[in-house]
Amino acid sequence: DTLPTETQLRYLYETLVQQVAEQAKTSTFTANVAQADGSAASREITRIGPFVAFSGGKYLTYKGDQNILAFLA
């Protein structure tokens, strides 16, 4: 096992700082959202940070197995 180099540590630091800055951002985009009947509809999504997303005033959850957003039940 070897210790990381100064360059590797600097890269890690810069990457972490960039991730923290990105997590503070809010973005709006269009994506497919699963509907109650199983279909998908294109909706405007607002994402706040890395974990919160909503559309039409309703919270969304990410279904990783289907790679789609869905309204939180």
C-alpha cells in the first residue's frame, strides 16, 4: 500500500469542493415521470440539491430499477 501523491490529494479536494457547490444548486429540467397507470409523461422537474425533486407541487422519488422518476405515494 502506498500513500496518495500530492496531486491525487489536490484532485480529491477539488472534486469534493465541486460536489459541495453543485449540491447547493437548484435546477429545472424536463424528464419522464411515471404515472399511476404505468405510462410515462414528460414533466417539468425542479431539483434542489442532490436528493429533492418535485413536479407540480408534488415530491418525486427516483426508481433506479426503472431509471425513472415517480410521484411519491
